Amino acid sequence: MMATMVRRSLVIASLFVAACGSEPSPRDAVDVEIAPPSATAEETAGHATPSARTSAAAPTVATQVPAAQTAAALPPATPPAVTLSPTSTATPFSLSTKPALEVALSGLVGSERSGMVLGSIHAAAFKQGDTLVLELPIEPGRCLSVVAVSDTIKELDLELALSPQAAMPMPPALLAKDTTTGPAAKLGGGGNCFKSPLPFVMPATVTMRATQGSGSAALQILVK
């Protein structure tokens, strides 16, 4: 019976061509599909429409978020709250009382900032070996830089260290150290910065040290 239906279809198609003088349109050609009477489930699936086959075969693909959108997911950076550690031995003062040092720090920050948000400024008078120790949190996903300059200190150094807390017991750890020499120092800068590897707020300390010589020095914290 199926063979008879196929022959009838071929006859009808031949009559259509003879009457119209053209081949059937693509729409007419796909209006009816004839499956073999004993087709298995697999064979029937093979006769599915192209859109159905495409839908069945298309894998689920994860969308990759561009780096710019990932960065935009974070709220705008804000300077961290900084407090003076009682372990400091240098004598803090207001930078506005040292205009020349203020200008020097501003110039250094301008050359090293590279789009980072300006944080707090801290200045102090040092004898050789004195330190200014600042406590601050580093937020997850944020990046920190510190730049410093002095007037007469011959060797000024900076260090960033993990600060042990009662709620997060762990040994102190040096995270970054200034490698420059002379009266200026920096951690990061020029687009480089220290990013916390931890998924939570990390308590840290920034130490400015007069390694050689005495005088006044100032630093500024940068964040992004």
C-alpha cells in the first residue's frame, strides 16, 4: 500500500510539472514527508527537520564575560581606612607644613598613579632607623600601591606585610618590599599594584623606614 502511495505522489508531482511548466517550489516540496512503514526510532529521528536536529545537537555553551565587564562588576574603589600603629617610632606631622615635600610627593604620585584612586597621605619626621607603621585593610579584588619620598633621608624603604589578628590567627608575612634605592620608595606604581590573594578582607600594615639618614618623609596610598 505504501508503494502505491509513493507512486501516486510521483504521478501528482509529474502532473504538477506538466501543468505549471516548472519544478515544485521548495515550500511545496517539504509539505509532506513519507517515512518507511518499519522505521525504527533512530531512523525516524534521522528524518527530523533541520531545525529540530540542530536544536538537539547544539551543546550548551557558557558565555565568557569580557574583562572590562568583570572589572565593572566591582563598585568604584574607595581609599581604605588607615590608622597609625602604636609600634611607630617616627613623629607624624601634617604635610601642609612642608610645602617642598608636599610638591615632591605630588609629582611622584602623578608619575606613578596610572588611573588609581588617591588614598590618604601620611608624613613624619625620622631619625635613622625610625619607622612609620600604618594599619589598613585590603579588600578582596582590590589592588594597592604606595609611593613615598623624603627630603634628606638617604635611603627610604617601604614594606607591605600581613598583619596577624585574633580573629584570623596566622604568622606575620612580608607581602611586598620596595626595591628602589635613594630618598624615594614605592610598592607597585606605574600601573603595577599588590592584589590580595584572599577572598576576604586582609588586615595589613605599610611600614615606611628611614634605613639610612634622618629627615622628613611622606607617603600616599593608591587603590583600584
